[in-house]
Amino acid sequence: DAVATATANCVQDKQDVEKAVQFALSVRGVLGALVIKEDMLAVRGAIKLLPLKNGVYPGENPGENIFRGNKPAKDG
């Protein structure tokens, strides 16, 4: 949580996203970082980006929402 806060504090405008990711990864124990500001995204490390369709991952379990605690309503 402290690394996330410190990383967010590195971002003043969208040009700062890469610098912020590099900062986060410089902290021992951090395996990956993702920073978004406006239309810019920087991601490095052990993070897997998954395609979503309407908030649902259409992969192995297409009916399962990847966000825990927010599963789609079952039909019937």
C-alpha cells in the first residue's frame, strides 16, 4: 500500500507514468507495476493483461467475472 501511494505521488501528468513504474519496480519485493494517467498506461514486470468484454474475461470460464465479489447474475 505504501509503494502504491508513493508511486501515485510520482505522477503529476501523463508523461510521468513510465517514471512512476520504474520507481515502483525499484522497491525490493515489487514484482510488477501498472500506472494509468488519462490516456497513458505503463506496465512492467510480472503483470498479465487480460482482454475483457463488458467487464468479463472471455477466456476459459467466459461466464465468470474476474472481479471477485462482483459476479454476473445467473440466468434463471
